[in-house]
Amino acid sequence: MQEPLPATPAATVIVFRNGSIAGQPELLMVTRSKVLNFAGGMAVFPGGRVDDPDRDLARQLGLATDVDDAAARIAAIRETLEETGLALGLTRPVEAQEAAAARALLHEGQELATILARFGWELNAEALVPFARWLPNHAHARIFDTRFYLADLGTGAVDIAVDQTENTRLFWTSANAALERADKGEISIIFPTRRNLERLAQFGSFADARQHAQDVPVRIVTPWVEERNNQPTLCIPDDAGYPITAESLASAETVGKPKWNRQPSA
């Protein structure tokens, strides 16, 4: 079997705001451009690759003993600002105009450390709550070791705008509504996004989701294929906090045509 390529560290933020329907918080999702090689045309949560400057800033600020986790939080903050215009994970509120100016600098190639200094911002990386970590082990052109975090906006009185580079649309939706739209074919979601939406649909508030995330230790989720009911089934561990842990491989939306490992990871 072909060995998987080295995984690229990545980070994703699941941004909450108070929804218009009681008991259904809204989540921010982005639709990726169809021209992208990875998850093109899919609805996902904001995020992207962890870069070397993210690690450098993590070490500089001494945010945590786990530099990889700290760098992922910084990448999540940076990518969310760049993709959506939201300034998350800071010690003070940021006005929309200020966030827009900082976002423009990111688009010009400025590093986050420079932007923090320019605007007098200080990071509050602890505002991002670890939720999940997914790492496929198939032989595929691109493999991401993705850490998922939760963040809360409260009232959601914010300005957002799509970056028009990697993404084509931003939208707020409850987890249940996103799943319903996917089932109707109105949006497309890949296997990890579906599993995370199902997990998030269990909670009526950010506080409930945060408590769950704190109660369930984050473990690496590596899907595998096994035969169930005489058909190949894509599976994940039963003890990682997910209410649904298996789906027919034929129905699972995946990136490209990966050759899945048929044994669960140790």
C-alpha cells in the first residue's frame, strides 16, 4: 500500500453566535472556491494551514508549553481574520473598521506579529477551546493534521465579508440547518464536517458545547474502512465524542478518491 504523505498542520475555528431560534446557536461557515484542489466547492469552517511565523510567534509570546497547539491557535485566529474579517482571540473587542484594516494588511502579506504590534492587540489564545483533531492516513495528494477549536461571538453583532480568494461565500447557520441543507443538496460537506456538525447539533448553546469539549479529551480521529452490512463503511472511533461514527463509503463525501486504510489506527 502506498505510504501517506507527511501531514500538513492546520487549524479550524467553529465560530458560534446567538441564533434567532431559541436553543439553536449559529455557526459561521465558508464555501470554498471550486477551483481549489482541496475541498473545492465545499462548505467548511474557517481555517487553514499552520505556517512557520505562527510557530515563531507562539514561542515569542510563550503562550504554552505545547508549541504545536499554540501555533495552531494563532493560525486559527489569523486565518479567520483573513477569510472572514472577524478578529477573534484578542484581549479586547475590535471595531469592524479596525479589523478590516488589519485584514487588508494580512492580504498584503504582513505577518500577524506585525499587525498585533501596529494595532496594540494582545492575543487571548485561551478563548479558543480545543474541540477535535482529525488526521487521515490515506494515500492522497494532500493530508492535513487539523485541530478544531470553538470560539464564541455572543450576540453576533459583527461585520463579515468573504475574502474572494479561496472562498466564495460566508453564511451563518445552525448545525441542524446545515445538515438539512446538505441532505437536500443545497451545500456540499465532506465527511469530517458532517461528523462535526452532527456533534455540534447536540448543543443548545456555546456554553454547552464548551463544557462537552472540556469533558471529552481530544484524541486524533483517523477514519478507516471496514465491512458492515456487506458494504464498505467509513468509520471513526466510538469514544471521541461523536454521536454518529460510521457512514457508507458510497455516500460519504470525501476529497478526491482516497485509498482508505482498512484497519483502525492504534
